[in-house]
Amino acid sequence: MALSIDELCALGVPPELAAEVIRNAGGGGGSGGSSSTPVKYISASGTTNLAIPASGDVTYLVTPTAAATLQFSGSAASGTSQTLKVLVVGNGNPVTLPESNVVYPDGVAPTVSTTSGDVTAVNYLAVSGAAAIVGGI
């Protein structure tokens, strides 16, 4: 599902970030090359799975529709490492970042803003064969 910059802004995503998401999804802007990081749009509530793709990197744009707890499913493909970017759009609903098998700096996951229009961005690195995903990078 591809959204326009206006539609992303209507979800509370700041215009600069909306433009970046569109560029990352291969929807214009940027320069040269044919590779892009796919953007997956997630409406989150309750326990919400974010799948680690079979190959390649991914950006998740998460809009909570109620209180949500995010968790990863799957693992990096054999012999690879994958970057996962999680963008959570604040709208008053609390979101807990993945904790199971995730290691954060100082052992604490970043706090997700619930302020309307704020976007919390957290990068993760999944490496095949590793016991945990590294978060907050």
C-alpha cells in the first residue's frame, strides 16, 4: 500500500519525514540506483508482529490505533545482516518497543513519544546466527 505525502501527513507524520519515507520507498526524489528500502505501513494495537524479511532491509511506519506492544518475528537470512527501521507516529496511544531477544544500549529501550505528530525512530540490526537483535543503533 503506497501512501502520498499528504496522506502520511494526515496520519500525523511531519512533512520532512513523510518525504523521506516516500523517497525510501522508491516513490521519487533521491538519486540514481534502483534499490530502495521497502516501507511497510502498520496499524498497531495489542501485540503487533514486525516480521524480519527473508532478505534486505525494511522500514516500518507504525501508527498505533490503541495501546500496542511491538515484537519481532523471524530472523535474518543465513549469512546476512539486515537493518530494520521502526518509525512510530505519536497520537496519544502508548507503544512498547520490542524487548524479547533485543539488546538496547544500557539495557533500556528508548521511550516512544505519545505526543500527536511526534515520530520516534529506532534502528535495529538483525544478524544471522546472533542470539539477539541490536536495538537503538
